[in-house]
Amino acid sequence: MSDNYTEEVLPLFKLLKTEAFRFIIVRYNHYAPINRLKEDLVRLFPTRKLISIDAKKTNYETLTQAYYQLGQGFLLLENFEEVLKKTELYAGLNQRRDKLAQYPIAFITLIPFSTSESYIRQIMEKMPDLWSFRSFVLDLETDLSDNRNFDTRSLQSRMNEVSMLDVSTKEEKEKELTQLLTLVENTPETEITFILNIYEQVAEVQKSLKFYLEALNTYNKILGIGLKIYNEEDVNIAKVYYELGYTHYLLTNYESALTNLHKALIIYQKQNSENRLYFSPYVFDIFNAFGLIYKEALSFEQAENYFNEALKLYKKAKRDITLISDFKLINFLNDFAKLYEVKLDFEKAEKLYLQAVGISESMLKTNFVINLLAKIYFNVSDFYYEWQRFEKSSEFLDKITPLQLEGFNAKIHYKKAKIYLKWHKFSDAIDNCKIAIEWDKKVGDKFYMGLNYYQMGRVYFAQHQWSLSLFNYLQALAWFTKTNNDKYLGRLHHQIGKTLYEQRLWEEALSSLELAIECDSKKENSKVYIASNYHQIGKIYHKKEQWKEALDNFQKTIEFHKKYKNFYYIGKTYNRIGIVYANIEEWNNAFENFNEAEKYNIRYNNFQDLARTYHERGKAFAKSKDFDAATSDFEKSLQQKKKKHDEYYIGNTILEIGMVYTENKKWGEAITKLKEAIVFLKAESNLYDLGTAYFYLGNTYFKIFQDNNKKKYWKEALKNYLKAINYNTLYDNKRQIGKCYHQMGVLYDEKLEQADEKLEQADEKLEQADEKLEQADEKLEQADEKLEQAKDKKLEKVNFKRALMYYKMSIEWKEKLNLKEELEDTYFNLGLLYKTVKKYNKALQYLNIALKLEKTPIREKKSGDIYDKIGQVYQDQKNYDTALEYYYIAIKYFELTNKSSELADTYFNIGDAQQEKKEFDEAKKNLKKSMVLYQQIGKEYEISNIYNSFISISLEQGKLDEAEEYQQKSEEIINKYSNRRETKNYFKDLKKLKVDIENKRKQLE
């Protein structure tokens, strides 16, 4: 027999590095290797006690008392075969398994080779509970023909160079790696077995440092050496193929991983079925690895099949009493659960996670198991967190506290802060960040200090408190700098960039994001984050309306995601590209990219971004006036959010549906949805969007008021605008506040128009009174009318002042934000307000300011409207030539922008001005152009007003028959559209013209 001592004991010493309960069985053919083992245990673990007890000379009470008094270290029980002969000993030890496992003692049992080969079966039958806790089975053989003394110094000197303690920091692991590689260099090539063992340790340390390419190279060296000393079908070669396959999996080289794992599986499957005790655990590992690979490759059905095969093998192995440990099963259950989590099969995932928890809790005997249990609780908490089950997620974190693991305290509160952030319980999130920071101060963990300040910054960011968010991010940056740990620097600069973006500090935001790209470019495993930085840069250029730059950066984002096979987030960027094209109204490109986003999000199970895609595509449909398609997409978005339990944003989508109904003039449905959205937003504490909801509810009531002139709707509109201002003030949302003041100005402007309308009605009634009443009665009626006029004049004055006040407040907010486009709208409306009260110089002043803003590079979308209104002011002043100059400029802009309705109105204004100038033929030509356009766009009711103008011209020209013909045509249209407010005004004009026709006929007679 050959001396296999070195080959066998190195894995044992590696196992014993962790102070925990171990049940180890050692068989030997000579007492020399046992003496050598004792000496090495003393030398290698000098701080741990070792006692040796002979089973032939002890009883149960003496044995257990010695065990408990030892407390920690090594207990060697010699002649263990004697225990199997004494019921008192084997039954007592079996029944006290749980208590024995509470002590960090390596319980090493020694059995001579002379014992029957059935000793394993005897242990399984007589001590099944203790057997289930076995950690290692070791055979120590020596060549009995050479009864030499064992030289322990050679092994001792080499092993002392290698750290026998668990290492946790990167620096310690790198030091251990250097020591191991040095040991290989200094080891004679003849000691192949020892070199192989050290290479195995090298590969494991490399993997723990995530040096996967280096680990792959090491395993290839192990394979090369192994093939020189083992048969190609030896299980030792199979183990190497497994490690090669698993390392390729870590490198995402899935084809190479599958190739090597299949090689390992073929070797194991060729083993005799009686040898299941040896190879079944490795087959279990292979099936588990297959499942992981197919899960990552998104072949979920194949992944599930392999995981199920592994589970069957485990159940079979448990019946055959093999070496698949409960620890391994716990990790497997976690992997299997994650597959179902990705497949969105919540129930199956939850069942597997809780099964892992149950096994962990049943093993709660030693500190080692307690730490594992804490990690399992963390995993399950993360699972519920991902599924938005925040209460459950928090509940599993609370289970860790009773385990009294002080090292977990800071992490528990850090995790709780993350949960409360997602749960939108912001004050609780802040409180837990602060508690975590206090724990970090106690242990001096500067890195986690930075991490908790980073987390606090994210909480304030979610609350739109940009200044506080930025302050905490800078605190985090200071702590990360002190630790020289650049793990989160890229992410941190990214978040700083996002915060500056929200503050509209574009250039500063771009600088931070470029710095984030620089940080992420230096680290291989952070390069995938570069894509999110390009995505954010694209959003900045989008806001700056630099469309090409925005699209270029979004395209870079997609290229990075594809390069690093991060397909999960590609849908989000296609969604953003769709939004850009929707902004510039390139609808085909917009919907093409939204559809691409939908495909990616469905394919890669990104249901949160799928909800966003439906939401944004719905907004695009609404903007392009396809209201049914918009509503359909918003409903799809709601379904996805409910499926993902993303209840915080449900109110926002209902709000969008309400806005679509408003645009579609479905007032009742709009009010119902907007009020429903407000209920959700309040329940979700989403006060930011609540301001927007009240603003649009105010707009809806305003639209209703414009249709039917009922005072109650005017009041509802005003009330909701004021509520919108209150909520927007909470978040300093100046943009929205400016819009509210603008709308309130328009609201009071409408009141002013109503006052004018009432004066016209009063004049009409006065004329009727002239015909019907006696002189005295007529004067009395006139007095009453004049009194009403006085009241209306007073009302006009009040409403004018209010509208003026709100417009000026709106200008103040918009100038602060440099919102030129929206500022132009307010100056335009202010000009119209002064036109209404006949203050023409002021009207021209503000309309010209609007025109100046319109001429900036931002846009030229409203130039025609402004020129047209300036023309109307000059016409009101009877400056017809100047009015016509402005009208013709307006015509050019309306033709350029295809605004048919506005074009028709302006041709009418031109005809009206020419009529007043007595240029009747030219007036008729332009009025006919207006008529053709009104017919094309379906505004036939406007033609009655044109016929009224024709009547006036015919009367001026003395063409009485022609005037009467136009009168009949006008009356037909007015009767057809009698429900419209415009035709009511035209009917009043027609009545006056009919009187003029009658008077003219009388004159002729």
C-alpha cells in the first residue's frame, strides 16, 4: 500500500479551519499515521485543545462530561467500533446529537481497518441522527512493509506558509493567494498530489476574489496534471471538468460550461451504481449547474427540468444515505426558487424559499448554522422585497434580531431602509439609515457609513427633495473617498448627475455623468453601468430639445447593453427613444420604438418597464389624438402594475386616463377618473402627482364651463387650481405653479368675455323695448338696463384686475425658470386681455413681446396666431392698411404649418377689413377663400357669418335681391346649427341685417 497521508489530510485541515461542530470518521491500518495526525492538529491549531479518549475504557457519562468540559477544539474517540457494541454509548450519543452540535468541537472517531467493512451500515442503523451530521470520512493507509518514522516537519513547514484561518478582506485573500502560488513554486515536481491540492486552493481563492479567468487557467493546469496520473474516466478528472464548467458559467461562457459539465456527467454515470455514495453528490451539483446555466440563458423549461432532476437525485440520495448535505440543499433550493421568481411563479418560488428556511431553522445548533440562517432570512427578505411584499420582507429581517448576531445589526437597518424606500415610508427609511450609521460608527465601518448616506440620498431623491438628496450623496462621496473603495463611486456620480438633472442644472449633471462613465470604465464588472449613464445623458439632451444628441446617447445605451448581454434593460431605452420621436411628432418612428420596447420587456420579463412602455405609448397615442388606443394602453399599464404589486404608480396611470377623457371631451368619465386618481395618490402619499391631478381636474371643469357657462363649474375649476398650487408649493414645483396661475388668468378672462356678452344682450333687449313700450316705460327700461350695464362694468373691472394679477404671477414664475415657450403663451394671453378691454397700446406691447419670444430658436409654432391678433388690434383701431399687412404675414405662417382653421379665420378678417375700407370686390374674394376652407375642415356653421358679410356688401352696392338670397342661405345654416354659441351671435347680426334689408326696400319703394 502507498502512503496517502498528505493527499487525504489536506482537505481535512481545510475543513477544520472553521471552528464549528464536525463529526469525522477516520479508518487506519497503522497507528503511526494517527500519531502523525495528532501532532499535526497540535502544530497547525495551537490555540485549540485536543483530548483523546479510548472507547474501550469509558462510559457514556465520562465521555459526555469530557466533551462538554472541552468546550471547543478536538476530541479523538479511539476504538470507535466499541461504541457500536454498547447500546448505552451509541444510543446516548445519537439522542444527544443536537446538544453535541452546539459546541464548536471536531468529534474525530478512530476505527481500525480490522473492523468489518459493514461499519458504515452499522453507524447508519444505530446512530442515524449523528450520521446525518457527518462532515468527513477519511482512510489513512501506510505501507506496512516499511515501518519508518513519519517526517511531519516537511508538511509542517509548508503548511505554515499558508493561512489556516478564514479570510474575509480582499487584501487578506490576495495575500493568501500569493502564499499559495509561492508554495507551488517551491514544491518539488515529484510531489504531484500535494501540488494538485494547493492548486485546488489557489482556484478557490481566485474564485472568491472573482478572478474567474485566472481560476479557469488554474483548473486547466489541474486538468493537465491530473490526466498524467489518473485515468481519463477517473472521478478526480470528472471533478475538474465540473469546476471548469462552473467557472465558465461564472464567466457567462455558457456553451463551454455545458461542454465541460457534460464531460463530468459522462464519467460519473459510468461509475457502478453501488458507488452512489461517492459520485451522487457531484451529479447533483452538475444538474444544479445545468439549471443555473439554462436559467441565465433564459431557457426556463430546460432549467426547470434539470433542477427537478437534481431534486429527484437528492431525495434518492437521502434514502441511500449519501453525502449531499443539508447545507448544499439549502443553496440548491435558493437557486431553484430564483428560477421560479424569474418566471413570475410566485407561489412555487415562495414554497422553495420557505423550505430552505425550514431546513435552516431545524439546523439552528451552532454559530456557523446561525450565520447561515441569517443569510437565508436575508435571501427570503430580498425575495419578498422584489415582489413588493414589503411587510413580509421586513418580517424576515426581524427574525434575524433574536439570533443576537451583532455583526448583522447595521445590515438589517440598511436593508430595512431599502424596503421602506420602496414602500414609500420615507420617514421610516430615513430613521433606519440613521440607526445603521450609528452601528457603523461603533465598529468603524467607513464604507458602510458611505453606503448608508448614499441610501439616505436616494430616499430624499424619491421625495423630490433635491437639495437634501445632493447633500447626502456628497457625504457618501466623502466616506467612500476615505476608504479608497471605489465599488460604488460610479453609481454615486450617476445619482448625483440625476439629482442635478432634476434641478435643471444640465451642464453640471453632464459633468457628473461623464465622471460616472470614467469610474465605471476602470472596472470590468461595472462597465455594464456605463449604459445607464448614457441613458441619463440622453434624457438631459432630450430636456434641452437637442434631439439628435439625445438619440445618439440612447443608441450608445443599447449598444452597451447588447455588448454585455444585459438585455433586461434594453426595453427601457427603446421606450425613451419612442418618447423623443413622440415629442417631435414623428409618430411612425415613435410607435416603432415603443413596439420594440414592448417586445424586449415581454421577452425578458421586465414587467415594470413594460408598464412604463404602455404608459408612454398611451401618452403618445393621446397626443396624436388616437384616444381609444391611448386608453387601451393605459389600461394595459395598470394591469402590469397590479401584477407586480407596483401600487405606488397606479394613481399616476389612472390620472393619465382621466386626462385622455378630458381631451376627448368625455367630461363625466374624465371627472370620475381624475377623482379616482386623487384617491389613489392620497393613499399612496404621492403628493407630487397630486398637484398635477388637481390641475387637470381644474382644466376639465374649465372646459365644461366654456361649453355651458354655468357658474358652478367656474367655481370648481378655480377651487381645483388653488389646490394644485398648494400641493405644488410643497415640492417647489415652479413650472406647475406657473401653469396654474396662467389658467386662473384665462379663467377670469372668460368671465370678462361673459360680461361683454351680457352687455350685448342688454343692448338687444333695449332695442326690443324701443319697439314695444311707451316712452315712459322705455325710459324706465333704459334706466334698468343702464343699471345692469353699470354692474357689468364693475364686474368687468374686477375680473380684468384678477386676470391681470394671475398672468403677472405666472410671468414671474416662468421668468425664474427661463421657460421661454410657456412665457410666450402668457404674454400672448395678456395681449388678448388688453384687447378685450380696448386698451390697444398695451395689447400691442404684450403681443409684440410674445412675437419676440417666438422668434428665438426654440420654435416658430405660434407666429401666425400672434400676427393675426396684432392685425385684429390695428383693425379695431381702424388702421386697416397696417392690419392687412399683419394678416398677410399670418397667412404665410398658417400655410407653412398647415393650420387650416386659423387660415380660414384670417382670410375672413382680411375680407372684413377690406369691406370696412369699401374694397368690396377684394373683400368678396377673401371671404370666399375663407368659405372654402371652412367647408374643408367641417366648420360649416362659420359660413353663416360670411353670408352676413356678403349681405352687408350687397346692401352697400345696392344689390337688394342678392342680399336677400344671402339672407336665406345664412338663415338655413343658423337653423341647422342652432345649438352652437357662435351661430347665436351670427343670428343676432342677421336680425339686424334683415331690418336693414327691409328699410332699403322701403326706400326703393
